[in-house]
Amino acid sequence: MLHPRARTMLLLAVPALIIGVASSLVLIVVMKVAAVLQTILWTALPVKLGISTDSPGWIMMMLTLTGIAVGLVIRYSPGHAGPDPALEPLIGAPVSPSALPGLVIALIIGLAGGVSLGPEHPIMAVNIALAVFLGARLFPRVGALDWTILASAGTIGALFGTPIAAALIFSQTLSSDNDVPLWDKLFAPLMAAAAGALTTSLFFHPHFSLPIPHYGQMQLTDIVSGAVVVAIAIALGMIAVWCLPRLHRLMHRLKHPVLILGMGGFILGVLGAIGGTVTLFKGLDEMQQLAFSQVFSVSDYLLFALVKLAALVIAAACGFRGGRIFPAVFVGVALGLMLHEHVDAVPAAITVSCSILGLVLVVTRDAWLSLFMAAVVVPDTTLLPLLCIVMLPAWLLLAGKPMLMAWRNDR
């Protein structure tokens, strides 16, 4: 016979599986629709019009129209497409179900139009809202927090294609006590994350890992080099932290969402014209282009990193619906490749992984997620001890510092 603790965990397994699968399906549908729309806007339409997609005029026009379209959705849709992501953490309070259609439409338009934000925040908001809304009606005795945890775990598993990230994140948020062991609390979230990851893998595989040369044995100088790289990445990220709330306040003086996002789209178009199409979109496919290319120089990588970071700040400040983690990873890759090209004595595995660690830590202030992203993009087990060591000075540098979020009293 099973212990009562085991029976309790099994009772939660079924809703956890359902939520994990549903979270992944929401992500898959949104990404597939956005991919089709992106193909139409950036491939089929320019070819039909005889225009190059790399043309500065086309980039500026597309981003400006994207901003206007997202602004119209936010202005006129019920619930105004949910809360401003610049004011919210990744896992926040449930959104009103009436705001979800507008939020999904705004996300799809932004992803397809080339806005430098990822899908993680809106997808998380949609899945949490659906889980809490439906769960409260089907199982009213289960609290909203439990549904929020299951939905966020399933979404994290779906986004990253593995339940490991969810295990790391929730191991620090679901505190244990003498009566309920930590892994009892992790059982249902991990079930949801595993279901989300497996469902995602049936349709597509997220391409995070880059073809970075293998890293050999760790040396003392590598620890010093890694710490310096992390410090550079943090310094760059803290510039964005300083700029975001001030730009958010400035842009929202325009009051009307169409004006704010139209102006933001135009600025993103200018940045895209400067950096090229590789600096557009959420950044995951584009960072593969950086790693595989043999023609980019130090100045090119630096330009890509600065333009992408500026685009991330502008997009977040204007209220585009999207997340900040994926574009931050792109900035980390560009910065890491630039540092390796500049000082090739430092292995690219160190510069890229440590840059990602530093920037994701600035954006999320989550050490486990930062380690996970660095280890997934540069999948080399010999790097793990070094990453854990350089995390320590990085955490010290960021202790007490503000996060990459806007101020709530802006308006």
C-alpha cells in the first residue's frame, strides 16, 4: 500500500500532467502562428513586392507598423492585453481571462513583426490565467497559488524543452519544512514541467546549444578570465537597468498606446536598420547565425550586442508584450563572441557562457536560471565548476541592485 504522502502526490499528478501538456500546446500554437505570419511579412510579401528584407526602409516600415498594430490591440482589446510586462516579474499574479485574447494577439504580432522580445512572459501569463480560472471551477478546494505553480512549471518545461529549469527554479521557491519534504512539493511541478517539455519535443526542439569549441581542463587563469567576462556583462546589463525605467517614464508621457508603441516601433526599426535583421526577433534563431558565421568581426559582434540590448530596452519601455530572457541570451552570445575575437587566448566557451550568465542574472536575478541558460547554450560539462565559481562574485556585484523593470509609479 502507498503511504498517504504518495497518494497525495498521485492525486496531483493528473492535473499536473494536463496542465503541462496544455501549457506546451498554448506555446506551440502561438509560436506556429507567429512563424507563419513572420514568413508572410518577411519573406513572401517582400518577394512579391520586389523588396529586399535587409532594406533599411523595409525594416523601419515593418517595425513601425508592428508597433501601431500592437498599440491598437492594447488600446481597444478587452483588458488592454494584460499588464505591462516591464512592470511584472516572469511569474506574476493571474491575469483576467478577458485580457487573454488581446495578449495573445499582441504577442503574435510582436514576435512576427521583429520586436526584440521573447514569448516567455506573455505565455506564462496566459497559462497561469487559464489554469487558475479553470482550476477554480473544476477543483474549488485547490488554491490559486497551486494552479499558478503548476502552470508556471509546465510553461518553463515547454519553453526550454526540459524540466531541469523548473526543478532548479522551484527548488529555491518551494521551501521545505520538517513535515513536508522538498521533493514532495516538487513532485507535481516537475510532473507538469516534464509533460510540457515532452509535448514540446513532439512538435519542435528548441535550439539553444551553439557549436562552440570544446573547453579543456579548467585553469586558475580561466576563473579569473570568467570573472572578468561576467563583470563586463553585468556592467553592460546594468546600463539597461538604469535606462529602462527612465525610458518607460518618458515614453508613457505620450499617454496613448498607439502613439507610444508606434514611436517605439519606429525606433526599433532604426535600430534594426543599423544592426541588420540578425538583431530582430526574439534572438534564438539569430544567435545561431552569429555562432555559425565566419565573417563577423569584433566590431560587428559589438554592434549586434549593443543594438540588441538597446532594442530590448526600447521594446520593454514601450509596453510591447514579450519577455526579456531570450533577447538577453542573444546579447550574451554576441558579447561573448566579441570578447573571444578580441582576446582569442580566452576560449569562446568561457566568454560566451560567462556573458550569458551575467546578462541573464541581471535580467532575472535568478542564479539557477542563469546557470542553466549558460550551460544549455554552451553544453560542456567541464564548464560547470567554473560557472558555479564565477557566479559568486557575480552575485556579490548584483546584491541590492535594482532589477530590469520599470517603476510602478510612472504614470
